Amino acid sequence: MEIDILKNKVATIITEKTNVSNKLQAICDLLENQISYYDWVGFYFKNDDKEELKLAQYTGEETAHTIIPFGKGICGQVAVSNTNFVVQDVSEQDNYISCGWKVKSEIVIPIFVNGENIGQIDIDSHTANTFTTKDEELLEYVCKKVSTIL
């Protein structure tokens, strides 16, 4: 993973003259295309004043999980904890919402705007034990950049 190259590409997407939805989709597509073990990449955001997340842009197989209650699954736990959650083997998580039998690991990083957790980026991988601190660093960067356009 060429993290600096990917950061530069994300920064370029953020500055493009297009709407937020197109920028988020471009980031999903970039990450899924450039990192071989990123099999599903998507953004979830707080659904108005409800205690739930709503699926926004994503790349990968369709998911039935378009609404996730706070506290439920990895994404729902990040909405409550406000911290990164790296799961190297989803079969070891009691509070995991299965997105399909292929998913073996997941990483979720929150997005903050003015100190408030307003959403997250969610990555699923078909490979167990695949995420490293470089993934966290890259995705934290992505979230910081995304927060500037929300």
C-alpha cells in the first residue's frame, strides 16, 4: 500500500468541483480499486436525530444493512464509542452483524465534525487478519479530509 500516493489522491478528490456525494463515491471506488483486500468500502452517517446510522455511498456487493442502530454491530459500536474498531476475525465478535459469508475482517473509523461523531467509513475484507496500523492511518486521514466537506 502506497499510503502517501493514496492520501494525495484522496486530497485531490476532496478538492474536485463536484458535489459531496460524488466525492464520497470516488473515495470508495479509489480505496476498493487500489487496495486488494478492501472488498467493500462504504460511508454511514447519523440518520437525522435518530440513534441510527444510514448507509450513504459505497462500493462492493449490495448490503441489506442500510440502517444500523447505535450499539449494534461494529458500525453501531463505533457510533457509541467514538473510537476506531479493527476486527481481524469477525467470527470472534459477539456483536457482529454479518454482511455475508465472505467477510472475514472489518475496520471502522469515525468521522468527526466540530467534535461530534457524525458518521464513519467502513471497510470489509474477505481476508482475516489483514488490517494494519497503515490502514488505520490512511482511513483516519480519509475521515479528516471528508469532515472538511460535510
